[in-house]
Amino acid sequence: MKKIGKLIGTAAVTATLAIAAGSAQASAVTDTTGPSELIAKLQITEQGDRLNASSYTSENPTLDHFYDEKADEVSAVIQRLRAGDRVSQKDIDRALDNSEAQSL
């Protein structure tokens, strides 16, 4: 039982950090970030968004939906980068920006 409590606590801390990190990462990513580094940052953000999407199911389904959409948006940017497409900084910033979550 102690392990379950620790896992739940860890998940709560991770979710909180992911919420805060989402908007912070939007301003931290610049045009000088290499493609592999950028994809790694985007993958971390996508994982955080997916975790957040499953964290608010009963409390705030709107927030769940928001994070699901943001994870899909980040995933789409990752796919475009992997395909070699040019992705504008504006599209990257928009995908990483979770500031709207504060209003939900």
C-alpha cells in the first residue's frame, strides 16, 4: 500500500510539473535548438500532456480534453519534424503553449 501512495504522489508531482513546464518550454525553445533536441523536448511535453489528460477525468473533463488535444498537436509537430518538413517557430510555440489550461 505504501508503494501505491508513493506512485500516486509521484504522479501528482509529475502532473504539476508538466503543467508548469508546458508554458515554460514554449519560451525556452528557440530556432537554434537542433532537430533531435527539439524532438526530445516535444516528446517530453507530449508525455506530460498525455499524463495530464488522464489526471482530470472526473474532476475536470474539459481540462482532460484540452490536454488530449495539446498532446495530439505536439505529436503532429513531431511527425512533421521527423518527416523533414519545415516547422515554423510559431507552430512549435503554439503546440507547447499550455497557458490556456489556467482558464479551464
